[in-house]
Amino acid sequence: MKTLKFLIIIGIVSLGLYSFDKLLQEKWDIPEKYVKMKNPTYANQENLAIGKALYIKHCKSCHGKTGIGDGPKADEFDTDIGDFSSREFHEQTEGEIFYKSYIGRLDMPNYQKKIPNPEDMWFIVNYLKTLEEFLKTQKRKS
Ligand code: HEC
């Protein structure tokens, strides 16, 4: 009985350490299913307009008008909020961007309740893809 108690305590402690470690880690742990996910929507003008409107409503307060992370609420966190105009940002798959935007973590809110239709989040992802700085000088590949 004593051993069992001891084992349970060890279990709880290591679980705690494990999640603490997760909090400290900077890299996102994104399930393979999302990494490979294909955007089910098209980035036509109409969809981009919806994406932009949703971005302004839900995301601008932290990520800023141009997505560089200078929204009025961005100062409330120590976390690096990211830069949607950077090359690093656009090097990830759309599925990764979708996961981070929709599921979130820590200071980055989860939007599954606020934006119940995942398609709306894909419209935002389309819009985020237009914020790429270096594409202004380079032709888009796809
Ligand atoms: C309350 C402030 C806040 C709001 C509102 C917010 N975010 Fe974030 N976001 C953050 C923070 C903080 C991070 C960094 C989180 C981390 O790395 O742990 C982040 C990170 C991200 C990232 C990852 C950036 C990267 O470099 O890969 C994406 C994508 C993102 N947010 C999309 C969105 C979208 C889309 C919306 C609106 C639907 C939104 N965020 C609304 C605070 C916010």
C-alpha cells in the first residue's frame, strides 16, 4: 500500500514537471494531422475580405493591424507574439498556422468557441498569408 502511494506521488510530481517543461518550451508541439492539413478554402477576394474583417475583430488587438505584433494588448505578455510578416512565419504550413490560430496555447487564446465554424479560421489564415513582407518582391509559388 505504501509503495502504491509512493508511486502515485511520483506520478503526480513527474506529470507536474512534464507540464511545466511544456510551458517553458518555445517550440509548438503541433499534431501531425494539423501540420498536413490542407486549406479547404480559396484565397479569392471575397474570402480575403471575410478573413480580414474577422482578423480585425478577433486578432488585431494583440497582433496589430499589419500583424507584426504591435497591438495595444501585446504589452500584457512576456511571450514572443510572433510576426506575421516574417519569412519564418510563412515557412510553416497553413495547417500549422491554422492550429496555432484555432487551438492556441497559453497567452494565445483558443478560438473554437468564439469562431465555431473552422472555415472562418481558414479565411483568417488566407488573410495572414497576404501579410508576408518578402513576397512583395518575390512571386508567390503556388
Ligand atoms: C490576447 C492576445 C491575442 C489575441 C487576441 C490573439 N493572439 Fe495570437 N498570439 C498571442 C500570443 C501571446 C502568441 C504567442 C504564443 C506562444 O508562442 O506561446 C500568439 C501566437 C499566435 C500565432 C503563432 C505565431 C508564430 O510565430 O507562429 C498565430 C498564428 C496566432 N497567434 C494567430 C492569431 C489569430 C489568427 C488570432 C485571431 C483569431 C489571434 N492570434 C489572436 C496573443 C493573441
